Amino acid sequence: MPDRKLIAMTQVYVCGFLFSPDRSRVLLIRKNRPAWQRDRLNGVGGKVEAGESLPQAMRREFREEAGMDLPEAHWRHVVTLRGQDDGGSGADWEGHFFRGFGDVERAVAMTDERLEIHLVQALPREAIPNLHWMIPMLLDEDVVGGAYHVEVNSPA
């Protein structure tokens, strides 16, 4: 029997940040899962399903978690992060981060995870650490005009 190589799958995620039109506030979600995010704040998002485009996944995730059906064209893909060993699974991961602008007050939690509105200039300590650099970057028009991809090496 010939040797079969295991094909490493890449788990693909989307994550969106809805900003107030004046760019002063951002909608975040207080995560219950996965375990490493428990009680931390992050953008709204999740796994991309088979056959979905990234904008379709972003629209679906925001509708499912925040009760707002924002058209795909509403979301602007700004940055992609890639890394290895997704939470100890051994699979590679890829995260696609989007921004949008709208009435953050209209969001309604549709799951057991709480939605919170925070000032962009005063993100709380319990925000996922990369949000402290990512949120200002998402608002930077010079950055948004380019295509950014970052490789993240997971610790061995």
C-alpha cells in the first residue's frame, strides 16, 4: 500500500468591525468560545463555510451574531493574517479582517455572546491583544488602499 501524506487543511475565518460613522466607536463581541478567547473582546465573525465567498461569510456571520444584515458591498476587506497550528489542532489558519461603518446602536446579540460598543481610543484591557494595533490600522485610509497580508508564526 502506498504511503499517503496527510493533507493539512487551512481553517479560514472572517472577522468584522463595525465602526460608528464618526469613527469614534466600534462594536465588539465578548467571546465565550473558543476557550482561548473566553471573556475577551473581538470582532464579530467565525468560520467560512464551504462554497461561501469571504464577503458572503462576513455578511452571514454579522447577521447571525449581531442581527444586522449588511450587504456584502458594505464590508471592506483590509488585512489577512495567516498562521500555523490553529489552537493546537495542527491545521493552518487564515483570518480575513473587514471593516464597515454604520449605526452600531442597532446591533442586537443573537447568541449567548454579548455585544459591546467601545471607544476606539480607549479599548479595554480584555480586548484580544492584536486589536490594539488592528483597529487603528482598519481606520487608516492609506492602509485600506493597499493589500496587506501578514504571516503569524505560532510558538513551537
